[in-house]
Amino acid sequence: MIREPFYDPKKSYEENYENGPFGAFKDPKKYENTGEPEYDFLGNKVYLPFGIPAGPLLNGRFVKAALDSGFDIAVYKTVRTQAYPCNAFPNVVAVDLNGDLTLEQAKNGIISKDSYEAPLSITNSFGVPSFDAQIWQKDLAEAVAHAGNSQVVVGSFQGTKKGDGDVDAFVADFVLAARLVKETGAKILEVNFSCPNEGTAHLMCFDVAMVRRTSEAIKNEIGNTPLVIKIAYYENQEALEKLIQDVGNIVDGISAINTIGSAVRNEKGEQALPGEGRLVSGVCGESIKWAGLDMTGRLKNLREELGMKFTIVGVGGVSSADDFKKYREAGADAVMSATGAMWNPMLAQEIKKV
């Protein structure tokens, strides 16, 4: 169901950060669960293993609204060790897709449109902005404290690549970010390996050696605190198997997928999102559900084949109770919704009623 979104795509990131959330998240009535929580998510009891992934929850107000609205897992938007600017407005644009966004179609490019309507797919391009640590640490700590006994706030972070190509410094920045997030009291940490231009490969998650090195360094820093890695869609099964073989026993969870990248142009053939390097952006929503479900099933199979225990977080195109059920049946231990939840802030409550 399309409702007023809690992130307003007609406003800049800065306006949303300062004045949001909107819609039903603006002043949510606290959802009251009944009975006892039955599910475990990385050592934390929850009523429903369902939440909102890194991206839409810009700050503590957004996180608190998500928790109050019945989402038992809320991921605070990815932070960095230092301030980092957001890409130019607009940052969210609807795309004209009816059905699945196939990998072939993504390579050929897609067209944007003005209206947001079901089945909804969008492209987003923020550039992983961040405030200084002294700002987001206090805000995240307050959000963590707001969580009920059957809820959990996840702290998402990533390192920032410097222009000198110093790989050691890059890894060290990931470790520092992990330390700063853990200091907020976040019970689970998620490292973002799925955004472009931050590794030696186009997406860092495809650079298996770097993923392993960085994951090991982070775990050495945070100890027993659960670590989830966020990855993109793997077209190549051998590459995915190599990743799981290398890190499946190091990390505690794997979240997939983020988005599918594609060149996005308007009806005139012009670049939909202004600015250098923004022709290709991540597509999310209904059209990538097939990819999220596919990755969930493949991760489950590899976990069984390799005798591993990592938690699987299924993400991509979840907009209904039926979608949640499909992900669980595919092997997801937890499920998250970004686009679907943005335009239907009551989604968690709807799933809990089924």
C-alpha cells in the first residue's frame, strides 16, 4: 500500500534530517505487542524478525519512530568516522519498471518517472553522507536506549577511502568506525561493503580478500559483539562461494541485498540524478525482490553445505506480509524492508497481524 512516505523524496536529505520523519512516523502511536517474544536475532529476543535496513532511518528520531511503529529491528543509517557530504538533490527518484529488473535490463539502463505508485521501485543516490562522530554517537546512543526489551538497534558503518590509496589506513578507518559505533551501546554492528567506489573493486563486497581482511580487523576490535556484513547481488556463484568460505566463520551475519546498479535517465534521455558519477545508481523496491530472494536461498544452501552458522538477513522488495513469508521460506533468519516500509510505515504491524 502506498502511503505518505516517512522520508520525503521532494525534500533534500538535509531537510529530511532536520524536519523528518514524515507521514505516520511523524508522531507514531506506540505499538503494543502481546505475549512473549519468540524469535532470536543475533542474541536479541524480538517479537518479529523484521525491520528496516540502513538507509531510510537518517537519525535517532527516525529510529525511534520505527521502533514505536512495531519494527523490532532498526538499522541507523550508515555512519563514518568523519563528516562526509550528501550527493546533490534529488536523491530519490521513481523508476518506470513493471516486473523484475533483470541484470540484462540493468546493464542497458532504465527510465525514471515522476509518480510513486505500486508496484513501487525507486533509485537512490546519497553517497553515504555522515555527520561528525561526536554528533552521531550521541544521537545513536539515545536511539539504542529507546529500544524496548524485545527490540534492537543496529549500528551501520563504513570506512572512508583516502585519495592516496593507503589500504592500511582504509582498513584502520573501518576499525575506528566500528569502535565508535560500539561505544554507543549498539548491540549489533553492520559493516557496509555494498556501496560503490569504496574498495579496490567497483563494490568492495566483490573484493573478497579486502572483505576478509577488514572483517577480521573489525572482529578483533569488537570482540563478541555480533558483526553483520552488507553485500550486493552476486551473479557469479563461484565468487559467492569463495566469499562465504573466506568470511562465513568470521562474521556473525550476512545481509543481502542492497540495490542493483543501473544507468537511470529521464524520458528525454538525460541523466536523472545530476552530478558527475551519478548516471549509475542503485535501484531498490519491488523490481529487485527476485534478486534478494535468490541470494537468500543461495546463502542458505552455502551455509548448509559448508557447515556454517551465520545469520541470514534477507533484503529487497519487501512490501507485504506475503513477501516477508517468502523470504522466511527461502531461508532468511530476519527480513528487512526499506522502500516498502518508507511508503507503508504500518508494514510491521500488518505483518504481525497475519
